[in-house]
Amino acid sequence: MKLRNDWKIAEIEALFDMPFNDLIYQSHTIHRENFNPNEVQVSTLLSVKTGACPEDCSYCSQSARNDTGLERERLLPLNEVIDAANEAKKNGATRFCMGAAWRNPTDKNLDRVIEMITSVKELGLETCVTLGMLKQQQAERLKEAGLDYYNHNLDTSPEFYGEVISTRSYEDRLNTLEHVRNAGINVCSGGILGLGETRRDRARLLQELANLPEHPQSVPINDLVQIKGTPLDGIDKLNPFEFIRTIAVARIIMPKSYVRLSAGRTEMSDEMQALCFFAGANSMFYGDRLLTTDNPQESHDLQLFKSLGIETEKKAVSEPLNAA
Ligand code: SAM
Ligand code: DTB
Ligand code: SF4
């Protein structure tokens, strides 16, 4: 099937509006045409620089504006990163993702992160980093270091964005994605649901992602983890079926991208996660911590995979996804 990057909002909203069974039947069919439906790619996360972030993302534990009681940490020493990556590899992860709470890295910051990327790659793991905004030349440096993926989420629709974050614009996000894409690094970009956005905002987020010049190779869909001290703590939770619908629509309009069932799994039942996999999710974070919050225990996830007959993908395929 030809990849499209000219999705109209009405088409995407019509998918969201389908009867649930029709929608997940369609997304699962497309999923099977493009992927092994019994395989999930697993990545492990590590926060290499935690807290005191100058941005004001209203969902985040790490914003300096949110009094969440998080200890500020300096950039982790290289040996601690290598130890964590070794552990992740031993436990079966194929990709190691390192996150830093920066608005953007300085060139000196980048030197240190590049050492981390080089060392993690030497272990035979794929690498992903998420460091905030990047200049073109910084993206080139990461590419030279052999970085496989850069995570930078659009988070929500352009219309709702200003309600969630005021310290940077949607355009800033799109520019960094362009720099990453130009450098030839795989793009990991998705969003976060349950921020109080409407269905139209969810449809617009997916439209923005699918209509990029190239579909992101990885599309993380996060469910808000509510954190005490953040403005969004206590907000109404998103209906689980609406979350699954969003996964299904992402699968239909970006058929060859990995759709990542991301933050929020500790609050999801196993049955809900199974429906997410059926609807087209085929990657997730594995390991008992995300960046600053908990993820399900590894033993629990292994049991879930066993119950569902799911295998973890041994080696992720990372080819450019040219739309059109
Ligand atoms: N600071 C970098 C940035 O904003 O691009 C990278 C790290 S940031 C933590 C990566 C993504 O995690 C965010 O874009 C958001 O989608 C997700 N995220 C952050 N806090 C979250 C929360 N409390 N619940 C769910 N997802 C969250
Ligand atoms: C993404 O989309 N989700 C991950 C990863 N990319 C970096 C982060 C989730 C963070 C959840 C809240 C926390 O642990 O602080
Ligand atoms: Fe900073 Fe990223 Fe958290 Fe926003 S999401 S406050 S940029 S760490």
C-alpha cells in the first residue's frame, strides 16, 4: 500500500468515529499486512539528566516551574550509563533511549552525550536520545556518532499546544524534526493523550505526524501519567477506548511506522494493553522505570507476552519511510 502524506482532517475524524470493532478490525488488518502481529519491539529508557528543565510543559515532573519534589541531577557519569545499558541488554531490550531535561543541548553537552551513544552502540544496542531542540549542525554530529533515533514529540494538536506549553512553539518542534530528518536519523515523534484535549485535537496531532514529509519511523503514544505538583494533576482520565482508537488510527494512517505504547501502562489493565497490540501497537518501553516514573515490572510484562504469545523483536528494522 502506498504511504500517504496528504491526509485530510475529515478522513481522520471519520476513522475515529467508526464503530470500535470496525476500526480495530481495519487497523489490525493493516498491521498484519506490514508487520508480524505477534512481535513487539522493546526499548529501555534512562534519564541521563533529570529535573530543573527551563520549559513549562504542564504534564512534566521535570519542569522547574512545577514543584514536584524531584531531585535535580547532573548529567550521569558515563560508567553509570554503560551499566544501565548492559542491564537493559541482558534483560532483552534492543534499543536504549537516553533522555535529558534540557530546552536544548549545548555543544559541550553534546560531546558528553556522544560518548554515551558511542559506548551504548558498542554493546550492540540501538540508540535513541531525546535532548530537546537541536540545530542542524548538532543533528549532523549525532548522526556521525551513529545515533539511530531521535525522540521529539509534537505532543498534541497545534491548536491545543499553547494550553500545554508556552515556552516554545509548534514551529520549534517541527524545525527540530526537520533537522533530525535532514541528518538521516530515524525520527521518533508522537504525542501525549489525556491532557484535556478533544478528539479533534487527537486527530489533528495524528494528521500533523502523518503529513510530515516522511512518516516518523516510531510514533510514541503516551497516556498522561498524572504527577503531583503539575497543573494537570487531577484532570479527568481519558476513556481507555479512546486511547485504543488513537492507536488504531495511527496504525491506519502510518502503516509502516512502529506505534509505541508508551507512558501510562501502569494504569492500564493487561486486557487493555492486549487490545492496543491488536489495534496496531508494536513497540513499548520495557524496564521498571520510564524517566522519572514507574513502568510495569519486567516480570509482569514477560508474563503478559507469554499469555499473548508475543515475542520481542530481536533486531529492529530501521529503513527510511518515504511517504508518497
Ligand atoms: N525534554 C525532552 C522533550 O521534551 O522533548 C525529552 C523528554 S520528554 C520527558 C519526552 C516526552 O515524554 C514528552 O514529549 C511527553 O510526550 C512525554 N511525557 C513527559 N511527561 C509525561 C507524563 N507525565 N505522562 C506521559 N507522558 C509524558
Ligand atoms: C516518549 O514519548 N515517552 C517517553 C520517551 N518518549 C522519552 C517518556 C515518558 C515519560 C513519562 C514520565 C516520566 O517518567 O517522567
Ligand atoms: Fe522539559 Fe521535556 Fe519535561 Fe518539557 S517534557 S519540561 S522539555 S523535560
